[in-house]
Amino acid sequence: MANLYSLENARKFNWSSVSGSLNAERIKMLEDHVQGKKILDAGCGGGGYVRFLKEKGFDACGMDYHRDFIRLAKDADPAGSYVVGDLTSLPFDNKYFDCSICLDVIEHIHNDIQALSELIRVTDKRIILALPRDNTDVDMYNLTFLHYSDKTHVKNYTDDTICDLIGNFKVKKFIIKRELPVPLKNLFLDMIDSDCLIGRYGSLKKHILGYLFKYVIEKINFKKIYTGYVVVIDLI
């Protein structure tokens, strides 16, 4: 399993902390919910979100279990604060950080209760988690979300399992939001067989019908199917 935590695998699954191409929805989420000054990115990968937080004026520290990712983060940000550590035994004092973020990490850990316990221990105000969602909405069509093919994942989550996880602890409050919707309109348009649009009038017919298809599809309200969760946990 350890060899799956490689830069090659991270790039295959487009880990944004490694690629540096940060998801706009995630950026907006952090801007809306990060609280305090001193921030921990637990499971920082290549440090992309640490660098973003630093640019916004936060005192951000990145921690990851895998030395290759920490080396990559330090190469990109030599003056940054990055440490090797284990999420189930964090190398920080109690309440050392105002806010901790843990994005796409807990699903890699068998003992998620211990991982959340440690985040609560080192955090004073707020914890922000990003978790992969169970694919119940699409499995009836024999489809699955991309993160199911990432063999470093040991679990996925539902609303109920998130509530069960947080229910092991005394917290002030928490909210669960869904994130990262499947781009269904683009998927539908991409699945249209353009060859069937070519007939007597050749490319002209293809162009006109293609435009009409796109116009009609844009007017349809597709059901939102989300691939992940954001969980905001307030401790005080």
C-alpha cells in the first residue's frame, strides 16, 4: 500500500495540493470557513493549500506522513513550515492551532476516530474536513466516482456515517455540505454521437443540430450529484 502514496499516483488522480491547480470551489470554501490566524493543513500533500493560505495572510503549517510530499512542498515553498507527522498522533501541543483543515485525507486512514480525535486535540476553534461521498446516486447505472479507483482509499462516507464519526466527540456544532458536483450537462453533450448528425447536408446539418442540442440541454435543470462532502466542525 505504501508504494501507492507516490507523486505519480497523486498526479494520476490530480491531487490539487501536488499539481498546484487548486479547485475553485475548494478555494471559496476555505475563504468562507477558515477561522483564526494559525492554521494546520493536516495531510498537506504537495502544499498547494498551505501556499494559498499563506498568500491570504494566514500563519499556515503543512503536515504529511509521506516524506516525498513534504520534500515537494518545501521545494515549492522553501520558507514555508512543513513537517512529517502521523494524523493519528500529531506532533503538536494541545490547542496549538486556531483552525485545522484536513482535505481528502481521513478516507485514507483505517482509524478515522483516532484521526479526528487528534485534530480536535490540537485545534482550538474549528476543523474543516473534505471527505469522499458514497456513490449511491450512480451505482444503479453501473457507474462510480473516480475516487473509488484510488486504492489508497479505505472508506467513503454518507451523511449518516459522518454523523456517527462526529458523534464520538463533544463539539459545539457541525454542518455537512456536499461539494464537487458531477458536470452532467457536459457529460451529456460529450456522449452525443456526432456521426449521427451527419446526413444529407453533411457538416452544415451537424453544426445546426449540434447548436440546437446544446441550446436545449442548457435549458434543462439537471439533478445535482455530488462526489464529496465538506464538514465544518466548531469546537467552541
